[in-house]
Amino acid sequence: MTTAPESPLQHLFPGAHLTRVRAADVVWDHGDLAAEYAAIRGSAAKIDLSGAGLVEVTGTDAYDLLQQALARDLEFVTPEQSLISLLLDENGLAEDVVTVYHVEGGYRLETSVGRGPATVAHLSALRDALGLEAEIADRAGEVALILVEGPQAAKALEDGVDPDLGALPLSGIMEIDWNGVQLSVSRTGFTGEYGYKIFVAAADAPTVWEGLAELTPAGVGALEVAMFEVRQPLLHRETPTGASALETGYAWLIDITKESFHGRDAVLGAFESGVRSRVVGYVVPGARAAVPQGAEVRVGDEVVGESLHSVFSPGRGEWIGLARLRAELIAPQLDVTVGANGSSLPARTISAPYVIPSSWKVR
């Protein structure tokens, strides 16, 4: 697998703990994951998201290629807006979750962390199969991405960067000159809190990071937990082998009424015939550690599914997870047991969001 380029901010984090997410080495935490989570949920954090791919699609058929690649409609996306969508394979399985920006000369796709090289390959193969004229390039090494997330994110950027940022609508984009540095700021986040993504040339990224001195640095560890709590997709953690996008609960990232997109036939087939299993959240009040991936989920003595992923939720003070169960059993407050290696714990299914974001209570 092609390795994603190193973040232009990496040298600023000498004591950080790194982890590998697909093709990218990213900061897992800066030494205090609990404090970093608390900043995301309680104030505002700055997160280096340069491990995400930034894929540029240009050329005569750039629009036509992306209309076929994206499971949602690109037609009405303007330069002042963005769109989040799935990329699917021909079997209706999720390849990536991308955010699309209409930029000068074409489009920019922000991929999931570590997914840039694979998404370039996916789009290139689709372009060639369709016989389209489009240039596809991963610009991650040239552009850095800094995420500001938390209930006080809007105020922090209003006070510290530009007073107009507080009025930026959801999915909106604003171009800013900040102390001589050109920024493209998008109001899109991941955790249900106020979120702003700052795109900046790699050479200027350290200046911008240090200019946000009042914000708490956080890593992807705290971000993933907060994302999990509101059931945002974490494909590298939770996608079971062979499960369609409908089974995994990503229908909100698919427009089934769109006339044509890659993987549509498989999605439509699953939609019409019904799915055999679905993914649901669960809580294990007595757990003291993560539930192993693949652990059996039972109702009484009957195995009805398997656990996909679990995390400790500081917002709830207990372990929560995702399980793949038979479709007819998907309902909140279902009593189950989860376990492996001969031991199991009582659990129950729960509805998302599993934690109510603080920003829902802020202006």
C-alpha cells in the first residue's frame, strides 16, 4: 500500500503518541487523551487531520466522473458549499466516506484518514473503466488540514481568526486572509459539536497551528471516541467483511433516488429485497475493558450476531460498542449478552446518538 505523506505539523509534536490508520501515521494523543476528549466536548480542540487524503479531480470529465463515483448528487454543490457522500464498490460496499468541495478548475475530495492513496486508485480505475478524461491527484503533501472542534469552536475562530466565521452556515466555505496566510475554512465536523476545517498550504500550516494557541491540541484517539458517540462512520474500525452500506447504517450517505452511481444496482437490490443483518449500538454497563472484535452476541442461548468495535465513552462513563445483528432484532433496549472465550456480560442495544453533544445546547 502506498504510504500517505508525513504531516507538515509532525515536527511540532515531539512527545505525541503516533498510530497507523490505513496508509497514514497520525497523532493518537498528545499525552492526555481524557483532557483532549474533554476539550472536544466541553470547549474547543485543534486536531491535525493532515492524514486525510485531499484528492484533486480536474479535467473535462471531472464532474461526470464524480457523479458516477458518489452515492449522493453533486449537481447542486456550489463553490460555497460542500457535500459528504459514500464511495461504493460494485457490490455496494463502502470504499470511503468523502467530503467534496467545488474548487477552481474542478473538485477536491477530503477522504477518510489514511484513505487518500486507495481512493485515488479507486477513482482512477473507475475513470478508466468509463473512458473519461479527468486528472486525479492526491494533494495531501501540499495542503494541510486542521480541524477545530467543540462547543466553543465558533467563538474561538470568531475572536482569533475572523468575526464572520461565526455566521458561516453548515457545509459552507469561506476564503480568508489571516495575517498574510490564505485559508479555506469549511464548517463541517465529525462529533456533533461545532466543527471547522481549515485548509492551508503545507508550508504555512505550522504558523496557523501555533496561531491557534488558545486551543487544546487533540489527537485522533479522542476524535474517534467522540465520533463513535454520535455514530459517525469509522470505516477502518467497524465495517464487517461483506456487509453492504445499508447493513452498516450508512443509508444517510446514499441517495437511492439518484439515477446512476457506482454500486447503485447492488444497493437497490439490497433495498428491495431487504437486508439480512444490521448494525446497532450497545452498552455494556459491567465491562471493565473493550469487547473483543468478533465476540458473540446472544439472546438467551442463541447467537444472533457479533461485536464489531467498542470504546469507553467518557460522556456515558461506560463501554459502548457496535454489533451486527440479524435484521429483525434491530431495536433499542434489547437485552443481549456479549462475550468471547467462554465469558460474557449483560448488555443492551441503544439508539444513536449515544451521547448528546454539548453544541446542541449552545446558540
